[in-house]
Amino acid sequence: MITRREFIDTLAVGAASLAVGSTAKSYAQILGSNDRVNFAVIGLNSRAYAHLSALKANKDSARITYVCDVESNILKKFADNVQKEMGYTAVTEKDFRHVLQQKDVDAITIATPDHWHTPMAIAGLQAGKHVYVEKPCSHNPAEGALLVEAQRKYQKLVQMGTQQRSSPHTIEIVDKIHNGLIGRAYFAKAWYSNVRKSMGTGKEAPVPPQLDWDLWQGPAPRKPYMDNVQPYNWHWLRIYGTGETLNNGTHEIDVCRWALGVDFPNRITSSGGRYQFKDDWQFYDTLVTSFDYDDKMITWEGKSCQGMKYYNRDRGSTIMGTTGTVLVDRDGYEIYDLKGNKTSEFKTGKETSSSDLTGRDSMTDLHFANFIAGIRKGEKLNAPISIGNVAVTMLQLSNVAWEVNRELQLDPKDGKVQHDADAMKLWGREYEKGWAPHL
């Protein structure tokens, strides 16, 4: 297998190599469809099906030319669903690097494990592709900063998958907050509750024949295959995942930050632990984090294994101000006066659940519509990477604060930890040789 650096070098080989892997049918599909954006969907478990639904909802302006996954059974299943839902065949490919060489790919969507997000997104930018990357956009703060820099250098669009940024009712209520609906907003609280099961204690096992384990690991240092990692429990291992704060807290913290009009905080505190089970899970299952600003504050409470709801909701955000409070989630919003009396509300008519791992919804459809319009018409993105990366970095630093077990003082200009060399060692990560992302 070629290294990532060798792959980047091949991008300059010429038109002949760019055509490798394209079929006559795939080229025929784009004839007469030049107004459509051609997508490759990469990483085809769970959330990728929301990408499929969104591209189907936007089929007049987008089509899927390639689908890519390192696991052959998952690849076939998704390709069959593309045929069923879109009415045409997408080219299947195991190695994303081959996809990036194709001329009939304008944009890629990334729904892989977290450790792949930034390396793959940067490779996509270097290959001249626009990028839609699921949250979190990076595995660690250094990667997020590098991705922001890469987007500026290569001048292609990068939208992060915080789809609530494209939710009409959320856009509406945040605008009302900014215009004084609850006076001066100063405190936001976000939460997430679920009843996740134990991941158990894994055993080293033979790699399943359908899985390319080496390519699945990619930029992560090599480890033996364990029988309790795939397809979801990688979230709870530091080498691949980022814990519940990034897995789900990103959405609500992004809304809180947006509503309060703040960026990086001055300081972060975190406390919690792995309380529900004793297993291979390396992060907390319960975490309380505080982000402090000069005159505002955000808190996040994550409960991975305890389903007690707040305000009868698995997840959501409350924005509190000098004259009232707004409660907002994916299903609507409620407005309260200063004494906590509800004065009005809006409901979308649908209910979402924290146990839904796919998230096919109208917000994602609209988020993709915004991304496609950005590519085709220059429309302003609702969640460009420069904005999306702020909440991601904040939450990654809450992981750092939890790991070093002390308060972090930050430079609010870029989020870097001040006066704590040990904490700053966790700003980046170790990579498998040849796989470190670079500009």
C-alpha cells in the first residue's frame, strides 16, 4: 500500500492517471448534468445513510458518483441502497485515495471514524475537492487548526456536519436572542443523555476477511484487531475516538456558543469518570464541563449510560438572559420569562432520540443544500470549518482538562493552553509513519 505522501505526489501525474477507476457509465452519467455536484460518500456506516437521504433530497443539484468503505460488506450494502434510492449505480471503491483521483468527483462527504476526519479532509482539499466532514472535524486541536489552515490555502469549501446550523427554527430563535428576546444572554447549559451498554473487555482476534484493518487504522498507530471495537465502540478509545463530548456534545455546545456570540473561552474545567461499567471504555460515561468567559458561561453535562432526561428531553440547550430563557433542541424551542413561566413555544412536529445513530432529518437535508449552493452559487456556508472547529476544539480541551485533572487557562485568540506544558502535550497526537496530515 502506498503511503499518504506518495499518494499526494501522484496527484500531479496528469490526466491519464486521473481517469483511473472511472467507468464509461460513470462518465455518461455526468454528461448533460454539469449543473450537478458529483459526490463521493466515504465511510458508509450509520451516519452515511443520512448523507444518502440528504443527497436524494437534493438530487436535482447533486448526484453520487462514488461510494467508499474499507469493509466490503458495508460497501456493498450501501451501494445497493444508492441503487434503490437514487435509481442509478455508484462506483464502489475500498481506498479513498483512488476516489480522490477521479475527475467525476467534485466533493467528498466524510462519515468515517474520528481519527480519519482531518487527514482525509486535507487530502481531499489537496486533490481539489470540496469537503463535507462530520463532527468532530478533527481528532485533536492541532488537527483542527491544520484543517482550517488547509481550507484557506486550497480555497475549497469545507462544511462541518453540525446540521442544526441549518435548522430554520434554530436560526430564527438564535436571531431573536441576538436581538434581545431574553435581554442580555449570559449563561447557556447543554446536556445529553443515553443508555449505552458496556463495550466489554475485548480479545485479540483475526481480522475479518471483509475488513482492510490496515487502511481502517490509517493515520493511527498500529494496534492488533480486537473483537469489541467495530463498528461503533471505537468512539470510546482514545487512539480512534474522542468520547461523548465530541460525539454528541459538539452539536449543543455549538448552538450555545452561537447563541451567546462567543468563541474560545478563558478557562475550562471538567470532572467526571467511568462509573456505570468497568470495561475497555477509556473515556468517562459522565462528564460535567464549564467554559468560562469574561461575562458569560457555558456548561455541558454528558451522561452516556444514564437516561435521565432534562425538560423531558434526551438532549438540548437552555440559553438564559437578564429577562428570560430559551430552551432549544432539534424539535423546536420554548420561551420562558424570568420566573420560569413558559410564554410561547414552537414545535416541528417530529421527535428525535439520542439512540438514533443515523439522524436522517430535514436539518441534514438543508445542511447539504447549503453546502451544494455554496459550491454552485457561492452561497455562504452555515457551518464553515473556521466556525465549526471552535466548538470542536473547546470540547477536545475539555477532554484534556479531564485527563490532566485540573483547570486549563486558554488564550482566547486560538484556544491554546497557557502555562501548562503537560496539557499542551495533548494538543496533538502520534501518527503512524507516513500518515501525518500536512499542508
